[in-house]
Amino acid sequence: HDNTNWTVINRVFTNANVAPGQQHTYTYNVTAPATPGTTAFQWRMVHEGVMWFGDFTPNIDVTVNALPASLKALWRFEEASGTIANDTAPGTAQNASLLNAPTRIVGRSGNALQFNGTNQYLQVASAVDINPTAAITLAVWAKSDPTRTVWNTSQTFLSKRNAYILGPVNSTTKSVQFQLYIAGAWKTLSFTPTIDITQWHHYAATYDGANMKLFIDGAQVGANKAQTGAINADTGVLTLGRDDGQARYLKGMLDEARI
């Protein structure tokens, strides 16, 4: 109803005819406004060009919170074209370059990027904001190419050598791992889920200076890995869809990556 803020403008057309006296359930996805604040949401039926009918739905206030200052990078991949994925987090933008033309597709939310497993990836220049040393959270929506029920290679969601890595373990399993480079060595936490990786799932990893943790779809998986020490302050690039500096490329899709 508040069409000046919502991304659906004026009308959402029905996908079925309903005769008088019949009932039908319609399901639609609506994207909340990008601007922080509270926006009204309600709807009503209309016979286009004839009349409005039925009651308005109850008015629902939807609140969009501002992004936290602790968010150092957020790549939504919403661009329709071009060779840049904009960083929409607060602070200094850490924009990513699209190398060898990853394909823009419909994603988990809005648009996403699809990688061919051969040479396509994203690269972000080194910056202090994307290489915290005391604590870190990495998160991304990902799914494998439909032709592969196990990952095609390893360490290809977010990779910054030598600082941190989140991605698959190898080309024979559904396993994922979180790695940190601390005191001159890689510290690794892995987990093998039973999910269908050809569907979208949310993968996240955290380190708070005491424990490493892995999450899938918002739930912690596996046990904590006790770990202390500072993450190495690497000065190299960050790559998405490729293991940094290695000939390993993701055959799959990524959406909404963040640090």
C-alpha cells in the first residue's frame, strides 16, 4: 500500500482466475525497503480498470534497521551489469572486481553471481577493514552447480591468503571449512553436512579470540574449536569464487557475501 518505499510498484498480478465463491491462496515475495526506518505494509484486491474490492489487510509496520558499524564489507551483487560488485557496508567501500565475467543470475535475494569453475572470480584489494586480526565473522549464501552434488574444489567462498578462508574442503564431499592463519600456521575447523548443496544455504564462520565456530543456515554445526591468537595481517587480495593465489575456482553461485 505504501508504494513509494516498497520495491513492488502499484500492482502484483494474480496467477490464477478465481470464480465467485471460490477460494485461492496467493504467495508473493516482497523485498523490504533498503532505507532504514519503519514502513507501512498492507494490500487490497483490485479488478483492474473496474473497482477495488474487499477490505484492506491489517496495517503492518516493517522496520528496517541500519547496518551495524561492525560490518566491514557487504557485497549484494545487485548490479545489473558492469565489472564491479559494490560494497554497501558503512565506511570505506571495498568494491570487488569481476574477473573473466561471472554470470549475473537471480539469487537467494535479488541478484547473485554464477561461476564456471574454470577462471571466473571476484577480487578485492587489500585493506585493513577486511583483515581484522582480533576477531572476525565471514558469511555468504552459496550453492553448487546443479550438475554437482558435491563441491567441485576447495576453499572458494572467501579466501585471503594468508589470513582466513571459508569454503568447501575438497571435490568429493559436501564438507565446508573455516581456516585462520595464526602464529605461522593454518588453524582449521571443518564440518560435513547432509544438505542438498545444489540449493541455497547460508554459510558463516566466527572467531572471537577464544573459539572458532561454523554455522549453516543460522545454526551452529559441529563443536567449537578452542583457539587464541591474532589473525595474520595479510597484505594480499581477497578473492571470492577462487582460492586466493591457487588454480581452484568455484563451480556454483554466491550471494550476499559479508565480513
